[in-house]
Amino acid sequence: MEEKKLKLSIAHLYPKLLNLYGDIGNIITLKKRCEWRGITVDFEEINIGDAILAHDLYFIGGGQDKQQEDVAQELYRNKENLLSQRDDGAVFLGICGGYQLFGHYYEPHNSEKLRGISLLDAYTVAGEKRFIGNVTAKTNLVKPETLVGFENHSGLTYIQGETKPLAVVTIGNGNNGIDKFEGAYFKNVFGTYLHGSFLPKNTHFADFLIELALEKRYGEKIKLSKLDDEIENKAHANLVGKAY
Ligand code: GLN
């Protein structure tokens, strides 16, 4: 299908609360990489109290424990709806705090366990120290295999069942600093600890998500045209192997 005839609906979940370390750069990347190809983007910002309608792609950023508490209640109110969106093939990307809420629960240091929405078979408990630094990881989902970013979390995430690791860290801690896994995915739901923000420095993964969302909407695989990613690729290369 000609790209100029394509449309994609993208929802940004709770950006007023979960937008740590410029995670909004992920939404800007997704929107721009569609618009530069002539793909029309229906964009919706979802805030506390808003109904969550059907979309092809949902994004949620990271945040401090307090903001996560407010968002967790809202997400839980929409759990069944979002689970059915997942099972219909919708694409989800969650960064750090948002990723943690994609699991069954997040248990912070000094507050009650926050219920997650179980899009991923995973759970998170607060660790004794914060993981803060550059991360290089390797995934088998895209080429090049490297994913780069910056982590800043105390939560330790453990994945189980059919949920698979997004990548394996070569530098940094990732999910918990023990199993060497970074992030997770199940069906078209993806979570990662990589801030930075993530997608501008990993445009191959951004296009991977857009192609998955287009396939969900149109029921066929659609290969995106190439963009001039010289600057983005330089930014990516500059971070590969960067010391923690
Ligand atoms: N509050 C969570 C933690 O510290 C998530 C932090 C974040 O989103 N960067 O693990």
C-alpha cells in the first residue's frame, strides 16, 4: 500500500504524570517518522479520567513512584480494555515506570504494592540501590541488534512465562542487574528501562513498532521506506559501548 494512503492512531498515556527524562521524545519520533513518510497520524493524549479508546499504538513514559501511584489506579480501571487491545494486536511501548505497570505489580520502597495491568507476565520490586547509567543491549528483534539508552531506576523487574526479554545487556544493569535481561515483550507489548529518550537513538526499533502497528491496522505486512537517519545513526553509534 502507498504510504501516503496509510493512517495510524497513536495514544500517549498520562504524559502529564509519566514523562521522566524527556520520554516524550519517543512520541515525537513515532509521529515524525510517520509524517515524514506521508502517513497520517491520529494522535490522542490520555489524561486522568479520560476513556481509553482503541488505538493501533499506545505509549507510556517513566516517572517517580508517586506519579506511578496515580497512573496505576487509572490503568487498572482500564485493565480489561487494554488486555483486549493487546490481544487484538495493538502495539504498546512502556518506558521504565510505565513498563513496570505493564506487569502484575510494582512494589515501591515506602508505599503499598501498585497493581499493574498484566500485559506482561512480569513483576517489579524496589531494590536497595538505584541503577543509573548508560546501557548497551543486544536484541534479536531488529538489525542492527544494538539498543542504547540511559537507565535510572530502583525497581527490579523479573519476567516469567511466555514473556521474553527484549534484549540482553552488554553494558549496564537492565531489568534487575542479575539475569542480564533488559526489557521484555509479549505479543506486541514492549517494555524497556531505556530512557534517553529511547526511540530517537534507536530509530530501527521505532520503525519496527510502526510496521507492527500498521500490520495490526491493515492486516498485512507493510515495509516502511527508508529515511535519512545519518544523524540518528551517529547518535546511536556514539552510545554503543559507552561506559556506565
Ligand atoms: N519509580 C520507578 C523506579 O524507581 C521508575 C523510575 C523511572 O521511570 N525512571 O524504579
